[in-house]
Amino acid sequence: MPELQHFWDKVFKQVNPLFAGATSVISFLIFPTEAFIGWSMAIWIATLLDLLTKCFSIFSKCIRRYKSFTLGIFMAFKTKEFSSETFYRKTVVKVVSYLVIQILVGLSMRLALVGAVNMAVSTIIYNFVFWREAASNIENLIDAGADYLQPLLFWMKKKSSNALENEGTPEPGPESMTAPGTEQGGVSDDNNHD
């Protein structure tokens, strides 16, 4: 009996089943196929870049206004243009929103009877979220003073709206990131397992 106690102590100290279980559930919900891993990474990297470009934009505007790097940074905090409370609240809303969207898309794939239809809808959703986040990055850079990016912003907003308009023919998306043998989004129509 002490050996069994020692075994379970070792399991809980080295493996941490709570962490393993939580990551398994999240992975099950968000990544019904390998195709969504690339999309998820792209969206979260774009979100991180959005946070960084927003900070850059706020500080750049203050530095230009006060014509001094140190004074601009100081005044960004003093005037609450860079408010950690507002920044935190908006970031939390964005993170929770994207997680909920990813879980809903993942669940729709898990519960789908026709994988190809849900893969097309999922592609549209991921395309829209990615292009919206990319446009937000460019907007922040334009606010920071990169006015020459206006045509790129126009193109990205058009790309985002096209993702919604072209529901039947989405832009290349998760299908181009699928693993070999999962062309239908990992859902096999062949139920005959000989």
C-alpha cells in the first residue's frame, strides 16, 4: 500500500493532472482539427501585436505632442492616455471574446454532420477575425504616424468584409493548413471501419 501512495504522490508532483486535464479540455474545444492550430496562432499573435502597436501609438502621439521622448512617456501616464485600467479592461474583453468564438467554432466542428460545410463557415469566421485584428494593427501604426499605410488599411478592411460576403467561396484558410489526409477538415464521411 505505501508503494501505491508513493506512486500517486509522484504522479501529482510531476504530471499535475489538473493542468493536463484543463489543457486537454481546451484543446478538445478549440482545436477539433489540426487546421485550427495555425489559425489560432495567427489570431493570438495578431492580438499580441495589436496590444504592442496600441502602446506604441499612444506613446508616439504623446512624444510628438510634447516634443520630448521622456516627457511624452511621462505625460502619457500622467494624463491617463495610457491607462492600465482601460487597457486591461479592453484587453480582457478581446481575449474572452476570441476564446468564446474559438470554442463555438470548435464545438460546431465537433457536432457537425457535414464537416465540409462547417469547415467553410469556420474558415470565414477565422478569416474575419484575423483580418479585423490585422486592420487594427495597421490603424494603430497609422495613429502612430505611419500615414503611408492607409492603402493597406483600406485593402485589409475590404478583405475582412469579403470574408463575410463570399460565404460559399472563402479565401484560402484552414484548408491550406490541414494535415495530409484531412482535406474535409478532419471529418471522415466513411463510417465503414473494416
